Amino acid sequence: MRILLATYPEKPIFQPMVPLAWALRTAGHEVRVASQPFFADTITQAGLTAVPVGRQTTDNWRRLTDAYPDRAAAERVGLPAPYDVAEPGTEIGWDATVAGYRNVLEVWHKQNNFPMVAGLVEFARSWQPDLVVWEATTYAGAIAAKACGAAHARLLWSVDIFGIARDRYRRLRADAYPDRAAADPLGEWLGGYGRRYGFAFTEDMITGHFTVDQLPPALRMEADLHYLPMRYVPYGGAAVVPRWLTTPPERPRVAITLGTSATEWFDGYTFSVQDTLDALSDLDIEVVATIAESEQHKLTRVPANTRIVPYVPLDALAPTCSVIVNHAGPGTLLTTARHGVPQLNIPWEFDEPVLARLAKEQGAALTIHPHRVTGKAVRDHVLQLLTEPAFTEHAGRLRAEMHALPTPNELVGQLEELTTKHRTAAC
């Protein structure tokens, strides 16, 4: 088969696609990965064949992060409407749902997809893929699939807030507008591309013919859709394992890793790393803190029990740790969970609070609200995770659940069958 993967150009969004791309390639299928031109080096660095499409834009996430110009002063964290329906206790009505869709369309979906659509459709019609696998908001992939008759599927990198929100929209519409004469910002936008390229809008343009979900059941949130569970396999780009990491730690190792978004998309971390290191300094532990070089100058001292590094591959670091303090970003949280390590989550934006809540509900993690983070709070929670065996036990159960899922290689056969089922004649 010919299989085309499509994503807008952000590493945390692309990297969860790589293990499945490898599996398809090693199964003998032709695989291409399409994104904007400047992202080609990131794709080829992963050992995959890049297809540059569209024009250059490099400020995709900045449009979203502008919503939080001062994170320390912001009162609300988490998901924007309509995706906040995934948060517990959130009940939003029809007007708020439609308004939410209009907003995310303007600040996110249109900006990320518009530069790619024409080039992606052109390539798809020329190359004629059998299957298009698209990141869950790269609707350009769905448009291209429809334009060439390919089967197509979403690949999730976190909880399916997009499918859940669409489910909620459709239920509200059925209740309030049973004749379907109702506003549908997302459907109308995609339908416009359909008219341009010769097909009618259908719901699969939003939710795919099926969806590949990399989260274990305990952390999963599902809509009324066809899901294919797949084991999460970490990939973080090119990395070298440092020599010190090959020696087992003599004391319990506590890692602090706060992701790349804080420094690449925002203006720094949401709490004082210095206060946290100071609060942990008298404990009989080894602290490994991955602090971006752009932030290291803010540290005035490094405690004797602390190692500061700009980066270390988490998949190599995690199995040596007793506790990992992190921001609950999907890749970080899932890599930690994959190794059965208890974690202290300090979530802030988008899906992080939802993932942190789910991990806590499983007994594998604790959470501190970002507005309540102090060095003492981190210390107290780390001690609780280190001294109460139940956290390690529950983290082990979560690990076992993750490893029970089919690997990307084991999923290939199902993808082949579903491609045959959904593929249509080329346009």
C-alpha cells in the first residue's frame, strides 16, 4: 500500500506518529510524511521520507499561546471551548459550543491547515495513496484523502477532546435543531473545501474513518467512534544517552522535566525551579533537572544533590527514576507511565490538566495546581510518592495496561483491512 501521513509542523505533534510510520514501512508499505517545507529536516531525521507541501509558516503555536500572554497572571488553565467539554463538570450549551468552534477555527485550525491544503491535495491526487493518516487537527489530511478516494484515519497524541467535542455538538444539534438547519462552523469550513475539490462534506472529515488511540484504557476518553488501540512507543527525536546515565543511581533518583513548550512557546516555566531545587536539597535523593539552556541563567545556585542538564532522552532516564516531576504533557506523562514510575504532575495548558487528573485517579500520580506550586509543596508531594508504596503499585498496573496494547507493528494488519474497506475509486 501507499500510505501518506500528514501533520502540521510541530515536533510534539509529529513525533507520536513516527513509530507507526516505522511499522508501516518495515511491513513493506510505501510511506510518505507531508508537512510544511521547513519541517522536512525534522521528518527525514526520523528516517522517513518527507513531502514538503504548501508555503512556509513558523508561528502556528504562537497564535494559540497568545491566549495566555501572562501565564502567571492567568486565572484559567486548560482547554478552550468547545474542547473543555472533556473537563469534568463542564456543561456548555449550544451557543457556547458554536462560538467555541468559531474561535478555534480562526486562531488554530484554519491557520495550521490553510498553508498545506492545496499542495497536499495536489500531491495526493498525483501519488494516489491508499490510506492517509492525519494528526487529529490536520484536517488537510482528510481533505486530501477525500479528494483522491483514499481511506483515512486520525492518529491521536492525547485524549480525544476533538471527537468528544464533536459528539457533544451533534447531540446538542439533534436536540435543538432536529432538521439540522443549524450553524456548523467546522463542517461548513470543511464543506467549502469539498465544493472546491468535488465532494460533499461528511462527518469522517472531522473524525476519520477510524482513529488510532495510543492511550491506555485508564487514561482514555472516547467518543462514539471506531477506535484502534495502539501501544505508545516513545520517540523524541535524535538523542544520545549520556555516560552517567548508564550507572545505576546510589540514591532514589527524582527527575524534573517540564517539557519544551514552556520555553519554546511561552516565556519560561510557570513556577520557580530554584525554590523547588532548594526545597529538595536536604533530602537523601539525587535530583536530575532538565532545564533549557535559556532558563539555566535564572538559577543562582545548584544544590549538591542536583544535576542540571539541558536535555536527556526521557525514555532512557525514566527507568532509573523513583519519581518524575513533570508538566503532564502527553509525551512526558505517557513515557513516565510506560516505565511504571510514580509522577508529580504540575499541569497548565490545554490537555495537561485532563491527563493529570486521569493519572491521579489511577493512583499513579499526584497533582499540584499551577497556582499553588511552591518549593515546599513539591517537596511534600515528592516525599509522599517516595514513601507510600501504593503509588509504585498503581504505576506498575498502568505500565502493564500500556504494554498489553498492540504494538504499532501488530496494528498493521488491521490498518490494511480497514484501508480495503474504506478506500474508494480515485477522483
